[in-house]
Amino acid sequence: MTESESKAPGLSQNFISLFGLTIIFASVAGIIFSFLIELLGTHGNPYLGIFIYIVFPSFLVLGLIAYFGGRLLERRRRLKPGVGGYPILDLNNPRRRRQFLTFSAATLVFLFVSAFGSYRAYEFTESVVFCGQLCHVPMKPEFTAYQQSPHSRVACVDCHVGKGAGWYVKSKLSGAYQVYSNAFDKFPRPIPTPVENLRPAQDTCEQCHWPAKFFGAQLKVFNHYGFDEQNTLSQTRMLINTGGGSAEKGVVAGIHWHMNISNEITYVATDDQRQVIPWVRLRDRTTGEAVEFVARDSQLTPAQLEQAKKRTMDCVECHNRPSHIYVPPDRSVNEALFARKIDASLPYIKQKAVEVLTRRYESTDEAIKSIASILDEYYRTTYPDVYSSKAASIKVAISEVQKIFTTSIFPEMKVNWQTHPDNVGHYYNLGCFRCHDGEHFSAAGKVIRNDCNICHTTLDQSDGTRTIAAKDGAFTHPLELDVSTSKCTECHTGKGLKD
């Protein structure tokens, strides 16, 4: 090596490589600083995670490309025209040997860090924090409801993605568009339920739940507080006939008779939320016999039914809101009163709480302020004695009603219990009555029955002063109904009484 060669500036002495080094140092510093914040912090932050495992590493790779690309261009510039070739690797030369060992060690460290970072990036994109909080505005209703649900300890990807590389890639491709929609405010309000893109329940729900193993009946007590001054408590005790769907384990009966074990049920829905079902086919898996039922008011012709998309019933047809449940105000207040989070001795608290919850608000902040103002003003002017003697109870009640609003109603995203109906039961939404309405007939005159005792058996009912045993397991409505009223949803809208 000549003296002039040893004193020549390094290949890194060019603007491209120096720019690359600047990016590298800045990215490494950002990764270390952010990682220390995450390590020492007490709460997970989705934005911090995305910078640590995705944004900064991407800039680091860009810096490395610029650094080595600049060196390559500088080397070519220094060579004479037409002269090429690779540098000679002479390990007997101390300088070359040090360079080679340094490069090899740095490469091994970089590969190790890249592998660890790639795994952490994958792990982060599968986390609940990433799914629920990164796109804060559009996902706030879903994430908030998820945290209150029975599946709050189940990761989002366990249901929305499941196992397998194919569904993972599909979900990430779908997620890329969702990131774009969030960045440029292109997402709809409300966010529609992705029922079309969900995996079959056999691939997700049934990884934990085993429909063939559910049998017998379960006791359920329904608590309803009245809209009268005393907020009178009425209770209905029922046996929910869960039943079973496997002939090998017991009688095929009850609610789980619908499961695709001994029976196969196929249907056609004419709306995106699958609330209008004009056609149902039941096939006995043992005999192969099939019966088709068509709704009396169906507008579809036989040709349209033949061409319509048909779906095989599974868990999600009824349990369509297993994690993102927007509870109707009437039910939320009932639960809060029964749990004594709201003082039931406050006059008309049930009525007033439901009233303020169901008002129209433009924002959550407006709702929070209005709820406090309206309830405080009501008791201060209408019941001054109660306002004086139960000031603490009124304050607690206001706080609880505000909490109910923030966990079930989201004005900014136009989301509430009405935009995302829950098909379990038939009290506030059609649910069972989508098919079990007594209006779906077969060609031979068979009907899908709306007999209440198919799915539940009433034991007794109380109206606040007395308890009456049910006759033949039938439910008796506390009010005399018009004979034309056949569905709970005709009166029960989630607001308590019909509008």
C-alpha cells in the first residue's frame, strides 16, 4: 500500500454516505430513547411501539442503504474509466483484517437486532394496544366496548385473524387500507361490522368454546326497574334452555339445537347486518331431509332466492356482538341500579337517567356536561329536600350515568346500541324473531314457531309487591297488550318505553 493510498480519504467521505450516517445515528438514538421510555413507563402506548418497531427501524434500513450506496458510488468515481473489479481481501494486511472483523461483527449484531426487532414488530402488530388504540378515533367505540366485554382478556387477533399465515397476510393487507383511511379521514361513521370478512366460528370461537358440550338449562334472573317515582323493581326468573346439538351426548334440543352438529341451517339475508331473513333451509344431517321456509312478506322471487348468497348458520348469527357490545341505556341503568351503583331511592332516577342518556348530543363532552347539568337541576328544583339530604347519592348517580354514556354511546362516530344490534335474545333487537316470528312457512305448511318455551321456561315473576309462579312456563306480560303486538321490539327500543 502506497503512502498516498493510506492517506486518501475514506470512501465514506461523500454527501450520500454522510447523510446515511446521520439517519443511522438518529434512528438508533430514537430506538434506544423510545425503548427506555417504554421500559420505564407504566402504561403501553401504541404510538411509542410503532416508532420503536416499525418507523425508526425503517429509517435505519434507509440510512444503511444510503451509507453503503454512497460508498459504492464513491469507489466507482475514484476508479479510472473502464476499470472495475472488487476490492482485494487480504487478511494478512492488518488494516484489511481489522476492517473485515469489524464488518463481520457489525453484520452479526445487525442481523440479531433485525431478527429481534422483526419479531417484536410482528408481536406489536398483533397486540390489543395496536389494534384498539393506534387508530384512536375510528376504533375508540370498539376498543372501549371490548374492554367492558366478557372477552376483554382475549386478544383481538384471536377472533379477527385466528391461526394460519394466509389469514395473517389477508388481515395485514386489509389493515394497510385501514391505516390509509385513518390517515386521510376516509373511514365511515359508524364503522360497519366486518361480518363478511370474519373467519367461520369453527376456526375462532370453537378454539375455546365447544358447542357439543353445552347441555341442560341455566337459571337467569332479569331485573327491570320501573319508570315510576319509586323505581319499582320487577324480576323474572327463567330457565334458559341452552340444550345441546349432539345426539351422542343427549337430546338435540334447546338453543344449541341450531348448531351445525345434528342439524344444518342455511339462510338468506337481504341486508348487511343480517337482520332481514326471508328464507331458511333446515337439513337433518342424519336423514338428509331438507325443508325450506319462506317469509310471508318476502319480496324475493324464486329466481332471486336461487341466486342469492346463502350462509350456513354458526355461533356468530346469534352471538354477533361477543366483544363489542353497545348496551342499551334501559339495560345499563337497570344493571347499575341492581348493583347499587345508583341509589334506587332517588325518585324517578331510572326515568331521568334513561332520558338524558338517549338525548341527541353532538359530542361526548357536550353529553357529559348536559347529563350533570340536567340531573342536578332536576333534583335541585323538583325535589329540594332530596337534593339536600342525598347530595352525595345524586353526585354518584350523575357520575355513573356519565360513565354509562362514555362506554356505550359515541356521538363522534355515530355509534350506539341501535347502529350495532345484538342478536342474543329478542328484547331490544329482533334477534331470535328474525326467523322465529311465526311468519316463515314451508310449502307443506310447516312454520318456524315463535313459541317462547322453545328457548326458555319462566319459573316466576315479581312486580315489587308479590311473586307469582308461572303457568306452564309461559311468560306473562305485566301490561295487557294489543293482540297485534307480537314482538318485544315494537315497544322496547332500549329507551325504556316506546317513543
